[in-house]
Amino acid sequence: MSFASPEPSELRSVELELEDRLAQQAAVVAVGQSAFSAPTSQQVMDVAVLLAAGRLGVDYCGVLELLEDEDALLLRAGCGWREGLVGRAREPAGTDSLSGFTLASDKPVIVLDLRTEHRFIPSSLLRDHSVISAICVPIPGEEGPFGAFGIHARRLRLFTEHDVNFVQSIANILAEVIIRKRAEADQELLAEITRSSDDAIISWSSDGIIMSWNPGAKRLYGHSASEIIGKPVATIIPSDRQGEEWEILDKVLSGQSVEHYETKRLTKEDATIAVSLTVSPLREGDGSIYGASVIAHNISDQKRIRDLEDDRDKREFITNVAHDLRNPLTAIAGLTETLQRSDLPEDDRVHVQEALIRRARQAEVLINDLLNLAHIESSGFKADIKKVEARPVIEAALSLAKPPRGKSVRVDVPSDTFVAGDPTRFGQVIENLLSNAYEYGGTDIVIAARSDGDETELTVEDNGDGVPDEIRPRLFDPFTRGHTDSKGSGLGLSIVKRLVEAFGGLITYEPGRPQGSRFVMRLRSDVDSPHA
């Protein structure tokens, strides 16, 4: 058996194809080498377009970056194009251009003849440069494509599978370079922020040892990095807060973050400073947590200002309490002296006794409201949240807080209306809102409700004069009254607000329509529903 020898022309064709593939591989290697030596991704792109165009013998080559905010692609790097277009020329994204169509397809696109192309609309950039044949491939990215890499010829050109693979190989190298350079830039930016930050930025290991210490930490705590790195974080924690770092670490090592945690820390000179901490997990490449990153912000000045404001608020609160108690107590003292007069007529004595009882009850109301407010604001207060049918609680509250003569209350609350709240405290909220409407509102009062999925909106509305504009900003503050001659304690609405918030809800004031006052409560419809 004999075999026919290949024709010399066939051998030459195979040799040329092999040479061409080797030359393409050499070009890919050269692009890869530039990826390691060039300081920026732009320089790697500039090398890539030159090598790809030269190797394939085409007129143009370009890297087009996707600009998502502009819905366009920018000619970021290129060769052969008219001067001034690189860095400025744009193509539409989507199917209005070859590059956009490539990204939408997420695979290489080969164009034999752009003049007969029907898959997309040739862009003006390609038409103006008389492009006929082309290859365009996507440049992948971490969160979507970076853009497209294309080679373009002004003559009819039949590209091979090897040509497509060559172009895609270069695009893949560009993708790796772009991702790596961006990561390096992010790291450098982060390092610069860390170096220049006024806040202390440090890290702890999982066993509580300080691993890093930025200049801001030196300014805040006084220790230099060489003095403190390798020491326990307990070094900067006051003795009365020792062990606090382990509570924080336990949370962080379980994957949680700790934000705006206010505490105290020690300086090198043993001075105590107030700080706000934000602590986040430090993770290995596989996601495992090996320590904590801590940002500490000095809040000593803010803390002093807050303490002064708290002191001022306390003084103002005590002054208001003293003033409000002094009025009925002074009246009680005067009325008691009057009762002691032996010549007081019997009819006058009865009127004085009635006035004495009213003043005593006024003082009792204020004291009870103060005790209620103190209890609600105490750290131990916890509302017993249940799914409550609203109408029976409202009717019970109405039976206790009956409307005075000349006023009426209409309850427009469906029987299947539910709210998440403490039943007793919810009744207290309704009583307070009714008492407020009786004192400041008009003749007609309406309690209404409507449910919308997970939320119930409950309103108490009257047709009075409404709340004066100057009072509205502090309407829910303690001792705010609608009138100076009010007989109430001025604490009712502040108690209402705190109780509604304890239920996970919200209460607001709106002017009535066309007049009056409208208090709107938004509460969860069920214990398991989202917060209102």
C-alpha cells in the first residue's frame, strides 16, 4: 500500500497556518508580559490594540468601555482611528452598535460584511471609517462586562476560528488586568484613607491582639504603632470596662458588625476619652473570619455637649414639675386655711371643700403622669405586645374617659381591626388622646381605623381650632400645653408617643380637614408583622 505525498502548496499552507498561530500565541504572551510590567491598565490596553491589529493585519482595533450611567461605550484605547477619537468617541449600548450587540450576546460576534448586516445597526464610528469585516468579543468583569474588544478591517475578510480565539484571549488578559489594577487602586485608596483619617483605624486578631495601627490611632491614643502592635487590645481599655472587647469579638467572629457603639478608652497618659466604635469582621479569601477591623471616633466633645444639654433638660424638667405642683399645692394650702375659719358660712365651706378636692386631684394627675413617664422611659420597661382587637379596648377607654357635656365621640372602627400592642397601655393611649381632644378639641370627636396589609392606621380627630403653629414642633415634648390655663399635666402626649413607639409604631399630628386636630397612629396589625 502506498500513500500519496502532499502537494507542496498544501504543505506551504499548513506551514503558514502554523506560523500564523505561533505568531498569535507570541502576541498573546507579549500582552501578558505587559500586564505584569505596565503600571496601569491603560498602558496594557494600548499595547494590546497595537499587537492585535498588527498580528491580524487589520486597519483598526479598539477597547470600548461600558459606561452604564450613560448607556454608551467609550473608545478607551485604539489604533488606526482618526486622531482625537480615542478617549472621546462613543458608541450606543444595546443593539444599536456592534459592541453593544456583543455585550448583549455575551459571546464573540463575527461580521463578514457590515454593509449587509441585519443583527444590529452599524454605528457612525464604523461607517465613517469604512469598516467592512470585524471581530468583537466581550471583556468580562467581576460584576458585569467591562466592555468589548474589537478588530476591524476595511476590506472583506474571512476570519478563522483561530482568529476569534486569539482576540478573545487578549480580551481575557485585559479583563484580568483591569480587575487586578482596580483592586490595587482600591487597596491604595483604602490605605491612603487609613493613613490620612482623623479616626483611629486598627485591627485585632481573634485572640484580642492589636495587628495594625494607623496614624489616626496614634493621634487619638498617643501610642505609636511600634509601641502597641502585638499587645492586647485591653491595653487601651479602662479597668471598669475590661472584658468588653470579648463581647464585641464574640459578635464579630459570628459574622455580625457593631455600629456606633459608645464607650470609653484609655490614652497613653491614662486619660479616659469617649469614643464611638464601628467594628467589622476581617475575612480570609475563603470567607473565614480571623479578626476585627475597628474604627474609633473621638466623641468626647459631643459627649460633653450632650451632658450639658441633658443637665439643662433636667433642670428645665424639674422647674416645670416644681411649677406645676406648686400651683395646686399653693391653692390647697390657701383653701385649707380658709376652711379653718370659724366664721366661714356653710355654703362657702362646701364650695371650698369641692375646690380643695379638685386641686388635690390635679396634683394627683401630675404625680401619676410623672410616675408613668418615668416608668416608660426606664431601662426596665417592656411593653407586653400582643395581637389586640382594637374596638373593645377603645370602647372600654371611652367608658372610663367619658365625653364632657356638649361633646360627642363616634367610633368608626371595624370589629375585625387588630393592632400589635400592650392591651392595658393601648387603652391608656386612647384615654390620653380622648382627654386631649376633650380639653383642646371641638364638639365632635371621631376615632377611626383602617387596615392595610401588615399595618393599621388609627386616627383620633376633632373639629376644634387645631394646634397653633408655634406649638407643633414640640407637641409631643413633656409639659407642652395648648393653652396656658390648661388643667392637664402637659405630659399626656409625650406618654402617648413613647407608648406607641414601644409598640413598634409611629404617631404624628396633622391639621384636621377643614379644621381641627388629627392624631394618626400607624401600628403593626399583628405581632409577627413588620414594624410600622
